[in-house]
Amino acid sequence: MTDTIVAPAPKVLPSVEPILRVVNVVKHFGAGVGSSVKAVDGVSFDVLPGETVGLVGESGCGKSTLGRLITQLIPVTSGEVYLNGVDITKLRGEKLRQQRKQLQMIFQDPYASLDPRMTVGDIIAEPLVNFKMIRGRAKDARVQELLRTVGLNPYFNNRYPHEFSGGQRQRIGIARALALNPKLIICDEPVSALDVSIQAQIINLLEDLQREFELTYLFIAHDLSVVRHISNRVMVMYLGKICEVAPSEDLYTSQEHPYTRALLSSIPVPDPRIESRRRLVELSGEIPSPLNPPSGCRFHTRCPIAQVPGVCADVEPPLELKGEGHLAACHFSEQVRTKIAVTN
Amino acid sequence: MTDPILEVRNLSTHFFTDDGEVKAVRGVSFSVAPGETLGIVGESGCGKSVTAMSVLGLVQRPGKVVSGEIMFRGHDLLKLTREELRNIRGRDIAMIFQDPLSSLNPVLRVGYQIDEAMYAHDKIASNAVERRGIDLLKQVRVSDAERRIKDFPHQFSGGMRQRAMIAMGLSNKPDLLIADEPTTALDVTVQAQILELLRDLNEQTGAAIILITHNLGVVAGLCKRVLVMYAGEIVEEGTVEQIFESPQHPYTWSLLRSVPRIDANRGHRLLSIEGLPPDLIDLPQGCKFNPRCPFRVERCFTESPPIEQVAPAQHAACWVTMERAYAEMGAGTITDTSPGAASGVHPAGRSLPPAEVPAAIAEPVSD
């Protein structure tokens, strides 16, 4: 892997130590003799304290795998994950467990991620019990405080998950993630299983909690509108690699990678006038198999401006700086906005 | 105005479960003109899919259409025999479902399944059917159709499966295509391609489309007219411009402001809709949206508002309507969307449990 470039810090926070630094992380899943699924293939980035970094991509791009690698729910094939300066990929057992206290996760499916046989109180207290932080009355008080924090009735602690709606369950999952006062929370598609009107409640709650507890989020989702809304910076992933990193403000107006432009052109806007002018950037073919990703730039098989045969098929473009806090991995990024039309 | 091809009048569909009668669809009326694209939007449980299933006679026990008429070309579909209905279903009215994987038979070739739809309705020669199958796959833009028609569904990607489903729906040149969340299971880039395909097919074949979705953006791009459903009822109906630019029902208005838009400036807070949709077994009195509505007035608790004309071609079921909410309640600058926040109507005993009520409105306002 050649691209060890790390996303630079935004201007407002100069020389702050990143809370999370991911360096050249690779995850290959074995798929029979001699072949492997290259789910994450050399990803590097920083997350600074207090910011929200979004990670978007379509199904199979490796975004959820990356989330699981950062939390060390699955081991990396190679690369390093620094949590507050400590490489947690080298830690095992108790040492890893202690480091992981600072890191929590909110999962996609609020039905599958809560044990149906545990009470809500026990679910939320489980991290506290695991780390022997608190017991008895103090524990109950903490659970009630957490329930109140996420906007639920504190006296619901004796109820079971099935008594709650999807949105309420996601609040329970959030309360559990907050229990240990973590610094960093990985949100893996936290709202995609929820109805539209409930999504906004949870997004607003996550924003309020971030302000109140100075949380840092890595927000993984497929819905770019949601990701852009909540994030300071957005990383776009395609076939196991990050192809663009941009400040959220820039993302809609200036794209430096053709895939990002195509992705944006396909997101429907709830406005019939905008919709009638919008032009879809057609991507040819299907997403290639991560078993055998294309040579050179991974996007060249579908890219509307790729030079094939030529540099795009032969040379892998590095993720490099294209503007203030804006990185992209494209040989022809200067042509993206001039050559790919998104309006009629 | 031409005569509508489909006219649904006062449709009610209930499910008789052990827990009680789930009133999934209540008194729904709408019509579809030939070649029109109509969107039905709403959240899960609002009755949009049950409405479509009722039209096609696909509601199964314990569900039952309890009242109404579904007029298609002058015949009431609810009065037809199973045999007569089967002749219309799949030929004149076709349906596309959300999950293209579970809607296709995994052990039969895609081509066979497309042909099957034609054999079911017409006695045509098998070689003609085969050729039409390939043409249909080409029409829905499956590349290399001659070869792919012999594939099994698992050899197709998600987007291609949905294309195959659409090909099946089109096989008998229907007058009306009902698409129930056709892109929900797909990635955005694939979703955009499928929507473009539906738009082109609507123009080329003249088939009317009813698009059922929870995604407001999808409706804005494809539909000319929109119905908004909430808790089993149509709460608003209008042209796509009216619904998106001057919605009159507080639910439509709130829904539009609760979704993040990709083209929006960052930093603004989403206006969320507080609370949950009502239990369809035990519905609230009066307007079904009143427990969540920031603009509710006293009347909303007791009387159910009828759907009435609010502008040419636009109807809404609301005692207040957004026009008044803007004029009298400052809807343009609202930041607190808790129930009754804008109107100040929080009758005692009707407020949410204490923990769910923000401090600002915890005290009931006395009149």
C-alpha cells in the first residue's frame, strides 16, 4: 500500500492530537484457497476530538467492516488503529478491554442489538457491571439518569425491549453506549432502520448529546444526506478504499472524485423543481467484486472520465490534497466538475 | 379531464387480530388518470401498502376490505369473482414489490418467470413469448439480455432483479403499474437508475404508475400528483409542487422539515416530529395527528377533520391548515415542535408522560 496520507486536521483545530488515527488498515477475508475478499484495503484517516466524521458508501464498500476493525470486534489483517495514541491492534485480552472503555458503538438494528430477555435497566447497566464501575442504588440512579438523558421515562428501567418502538429502542442503545462516558462513539447506520419522522428525533438527540458530553462520532451510513447533515467532514468509500474526504460544506458544491459526483447526482431531493433539472450521472456496469478489484484506480471500470487504456487502468491514484481539507484519489480530479454534468 | 382508470371510493381495510381490530385503512378515496404518476407517501403502518394490496385483492386473512368501491374501467373490483379478478391482475394492473429477491422464485430461470406472466394471460406461441421476454429485458436495460434471460435470480444483482420484476410487470402491457417501495432495498445509484427507468417507461408505454414510498425525494422526482397518508387516512392530496412548496397539513409540513436534504446549508436543526404514530387498534379521538401536532387547537381533540379543498387541486384534512399556522402561530420561525408548542394548546391530562416533555412545556398551559 502506498497511500499513507492522513486526512489533515481542519483549520479550526490546529495541532490537536487525534482521538482516533487509522493507519493503512487492511482487512482481507479468506474466501477459499488463494483468494480473499479485500473488504478494506489500505485506509488511513484521523478523527479529532469533538468532531463528527461521516463515512459513506454503498453496500459492500467496506464501511461497516471498517467500523468493526476500529472497535476491534474483528482483527485487522494489517495496519494500525491508534486510540488516544495507543495502537489497539497490538493489544489483547484485559489491556484491550480497558482501552475499549473509551470507545462505544451504536448499531443499526435496534431490534437485534438489544437482548430481548434482559430488562432495559440491565441492558444499560451491563457496561457498568462489566467494568465493575458501580453497583446497587448508585447503579440504578445512573441508569435512570441515562434514560432521562436520551429522552425516555426513567421509570422504564424494568421493562423489556419488546415494549418499545424502534426509535425508543435506538435511544436505549444510545443510553448503553453513553454509560461508560466514552470519548468516541462509532455509529453504524444508527437511523437507517427508523421511520422518517423518528430519524430526525435520533439525529437531533445525537447532536445534543455531542454538545453536552463533548463526544466524537464516527458516523457510518449509506444515506449521504443524513451523513452530510451531521458530519463536519465526510469520507466517501468505494470498494474498500477511501476515494474522497471533504468538509461537509464543500461536498455538495465541489466534488473532486467522479464517484462522489455520481453518488450525489443520484440522491433524490424532496423538491420537484430541483428534481426536474437534475441529471443522473450514469455509472456503467455493476460494482466489481472485492475478490478481484480492478487494477489501477478501482473506479476506472465505471468512471465516465477514465482514460482506459491509460493511467487510470494502470496506476493507482493516491489520496492527495486537492483543496483546503479536501482530499481525493483521482488522476483527473480537475475534470470532474467540468466534464460530468449533473443538471440539464 | 379524461375518465380515471382507477377510482377508489371510501376504502376501509381492517385486520381482525387477537389483540383487536387493526383499522389499517379508513375511508380512503382517490383516483388515477390514464398515464398519470401518482405517489402515495407515508411512514410504516400508515396504510399505503395495504391500500395497494386492497386494490389488487391481495389482502389476506385476518385482513378484510370492510367497505368501499374500487372502480377499474367501470367495474368494481371488489365485486368480481376470483377468476375475473385474476384476469385483470397481472394483465391490466401489475404490481412490483419492494424486495426483488424474495419476490422471485430462486429455482426457476429469470426468463421462465417473465414468460410465465404472459402464458398466464394469453395463448401465444412459445417462441413469440421467448422473443418478447428478451425484448422486455432489453427494455428494462439489462445488458446482454439474450444470455441473461437464462440466468437464475441469484446470478442477478439487486438492481437487475428489480429490473426483471419490472419486465414481468410490463409483460402484458398493463394500464396501471403499482410499485410498492420499488427502490427501498437498493443502493442510491441503483435506485436512481430504476427511477429513471420507471419515468421513461411511463412516457413510452403510457402506463399509469402508483408509486408507494416513504422517501419524499423519490416522489418529487417521479410523480405528478401526491397523496400523503397518516395512520390509515389520506391527510393531504395535491400536485407535486403544491405538496412540496405549500403543504397545508401539519404532518406533510413537518415531514418535509424533518428530513436532511443533501442540498441544504449545514448547521440548521431538523424539525423532528415528536412522539410516535398512533396505535391503529386504539386510535385517538379527533384528528389522528393531534397527539404530535405543534399547531393543534381544541377542536382537534374531539372532531375528526374532513378532507377539504384548500387550493385548486389540493385537499387537506386539518382544522388549522398551515396557512393559518403561518399567519397566527409563527410557523415560519418555529423551533420547538413538541405537541401544541406553536398553538399553546396542551390540555391537562393529554400531555405526554413527564420524562418525554421538554422542561419548557412541562406545565400545562391553562386557558
